[in-house]
Amino acid sequence: MSDPSRRRALQTIAAMAAIVSPLRVWAADAPRLISVGGGITEVVYALGAQDQLVGTDTTSLYPAAALATPKVGYMRQLSAEGLLALRPNALIAGTDAGPPVVLDQLRSAGVRVELINADHTWDELRRKVSAVGRAANREAAARELQARLDARWQAVGARVRSAKGPGPKILFVLSHTGSPMVSGEQTAADSVIRFIGARNALGGFKGYRPMTAEAMAQAAPDVILTTTQGIEAIGGEAAFWQRPELALTPAYARRSAANALVHLDALELLGFGPRLPDVVERLHNRVVRT
């Protein structure tokens, strides 16, 4: 960045900081929040702090009221000017939010930045509840919400553990755009599959890989799990089954069964928000307890 451009950027940030500063006294009771990440935004609503929201990112699609909030863009492509224009007191996001220089600019302007590590465990959701509670000045409400969620999670977990047998082999397919990808280990999909008492049909690698005929033959899944958005993008369930790679799977052979192909909204399935216990219970009942 040239010196004049750098000076202009710093002047803009300083001006925004001057706007933010007068809000500090009022913010002690009800900080103005920006949430980045659909699961985090769901926690804001679960805590009843939605009136404090001044902005959300483009993945914040639930509940429906979140669609009407000012949008700050995609979580990895945030703009300091755009964020500071909303006069926030705090931003809550995952550690994948950025770029980092933007987060540093927010901190320099006096904005509290809460970053939450995503490891696709129950503790991830607990960290979201705790971080939102701190940022929103609703820590007591956060403890109450967490207690309710923990009790629900324990009840669902007991039900899952009571099921007999190893559970079916499930393959998660991500196919919103372009070539479909399949999920290996250390992904949100892998964790959900294990939470419901099933087995990930693919292992030995982390993250996602392209869906190939060889991978399908190796995986031999009993069930295909995907997102509703992926089904809609390809034109429906019948069109989904027309992918030639799937013809090599046991799931294809039983494709007329109600639980051969299962799909849920992407945020609901993978967002690790307050709906997670309900998602695990519904998938377990549909896929494992048949």
C-alpha cells in the first residue's frame, strides 16, 4: 500500500473509532454486536440478544429474522470500513474469519473481538455460548442456556449409545456448486455422523476430496448424507442419484428406501449451533433406529 493510501486508510479507521467511542457508556449494558458465522448468530438469538445485533455475515440465515439484519459480507472477506460503519462494540466470529489485518484494525478502533475455535465437538458449541454471553453482557443467561443444552445433549447421547450394533456406513457429499466433494476425517460432517452412532464411510484423510468412482467403490456407504441446498442445486433427489459414481454403492441399490438419501439444511447440519442436539436425535432416529 502506498503512503497516501495508507494514510487514507488510517484516517478512515480513526474516524470510525471516534464514532464508536461515544457508545462505550451505553454499551456497558447492551453492547452492539456483529456476529460472523451462522451458528454464532443462532446463539445470539437463543440468548435473546438479537436486539443488540447490528450486523451479521452472509452465512447467518437462521432464524428468518437474521436475514433482515445488515450483512457484512463473507466471513473470510470482511472490510474494516464496512464493519466500523455499523458502530459495533463487539464482533464474535470463528478463527477462520478475516483477513487478520481487518480484525487488528477493529481492535485498534476499540472493538472487542471474540474468536472461537472450531473443532467440531460439543465444546465448540459451549465456546460459542460463552463467547456470545461475554460479548453481549449476558453471562448469566449464557450459563442458563448452556445448562439446558448440556442436559438435552446428555439425553440424546444416552439414546444414541443405547442403540445396538456398529451403525450404518454414511457418506457425506458436499455438492453446492461445481464438482461434488466427499468428507473425510476432522470435518463437521464426520463429527455429526459419529454423534448419531454411525460410521463415516471414508477415512484415512482429513477434510474433503473429489467424489470419484474409485472412492465410491472403496467407501461402499449404506446411506448418503448431503445438504438440502446440494439437492436443490442439482435439480432434486432423482437427479442426484443419476451421478454415475453413486451407482457403485450399496446406498444406490437401496435408493428407494426412505433413509438411503438423507439431506438437511447446510447450516442446521453443519453449523454447530443450538439446534445440534435436535439434529443428532432426528438423524439417529431416521438413519440408525430403523
